Amino acid sequence: MAHEQTLEELYAIIKGRKETPKEGSYTNYLFDKGLDKILKKVGEEATEVVIAAKNEDTQELVYETADVLYHLLVLLVEKGVPYEAILEELASREGVVSKTAERKAITDL
């Protein structure tokens, strides 16, 4: 069985690309274009996840989810947010009961 890459490992690879650019790298293309390009891609990929989820093809959903996760990791690296900060935030939510009444309603979809 092939080695399964974790999101943490992918984050480290992306961070390495930022620190040591590789010619022809799509990741470096995103870093070179800057924050606005990265944000545009995150938005596009998130929208594609929503569309894929409405379709019957679960493989499309898997593909688009991988794309959005990758672009989110690029964004975190660009903004200097360590991967561990995300893990810590998720861990802090473990066992926390959220009341839907406390959340602002989403009205503009």
C-alpha cells in the first residue's frame, strides 16, 4: 500500500515550496501571484465542492474536496498560520456543545 500523505505533510511540502521555490511548481505560481489569487482559488474550489455535493458522482466530490483542502493549506502558509494552530482550534472544540439557537442564521444563499 502506498504511503498516505497527511494534511500535515502536505502543509509541510507547501511551506517548503514557499521557502525554497521550485520552477514550474503550481504552488509557487500561487505564491508568486499573491494573496488575491490564492483567495480567488479558495473561493472557486469551495464553490466547486458545493456543486459536486449536489451531484450524484461522489468521486467528483472527493476530487473537489482535495482541491479545496490543498488551496486552504496554501492560504495558511501564505498567511503564516501554522498547521498546529488549526489542530489546536479543532481540539479546543472537542466536546463543546453548540446550540444552533446561538448561531446567526444563514439567510443569503
